[in-house]
Amino acid sequence: MRKTLWVTSIAAMACMQLFANEPPPRPLGIAPPTRIPDAPPPDGPAGLQVATSEVPRAVRRAVVADAARRFGVAESAVVLSGAEKVTWSDGALGCPAPGQMYSQAQVPGFRVLAKTAAGSFLYHTDSRGQVLICAPRK
């Protein structure tokens, strides 16, 4: 019995020594997984989702009138499908134009999505009815 235990112990130590000197496993040539990037953030500051009925009437009317004019449709064909309450960092409403000067005070406003059968526009507004469409970021 002691001889069997002694032989088993020596065999175990030999195996441990054999595997201890083994080089690390070679990579298989497969790239590690990569993280899917997050969606780009919206233009300007984060907003708080609100019902379109919470957007002031002057702002809603200005957005609808501008979208109807741009798409060449009746104002009744424009649907306001989403709105966010936003505080813009300045008078540019998140859409600064080169060479323009803007007030340097925070401006309360909204981001409003207007849709028609012909397409949609995302408007940046103040709370009094000034509306802008930002050019897409590149």
C-alpha cells in the first residue's frame, strides 16, 4: 500500500512539473470582442420628455407653420410627434452659426419633432416661439 502511494505521489509531482514548464497557450488568431458604440447624443443638452400639449401654444404654432411652409403642405398635415424640455446654454439654441453673436444666458426652450407625410424636422426652440432647424452634425 505504501509503495502504491509513493508511486502515485511521484507520478503526480512529475505531471505537475511537466505542465508547470509548458509555455502559455498560443492565441487562436481571433480578435477579442469589441463593444458596440453608444448612439450619438442629441444636439445640445439633454432634455426632459414632455407631452406636446405642454409646449407653449406660440411655440407649437411657430413649429407647425414653419414645417408646413418647408414641406409645402397645409398646417393640418403637420403632426407634432415628440417634445423635450431643454435649457439651452445660450441664445444660439444649440445651433450656433459661424460669425454670429448670441446672448450668453441660459435659454429655456424645447426640442420638438414635427412630421408630415413628406418627412420630418427636429426643431430647437425657445419658450416664446423662436424656432430653428439645426443642420445635421458630421
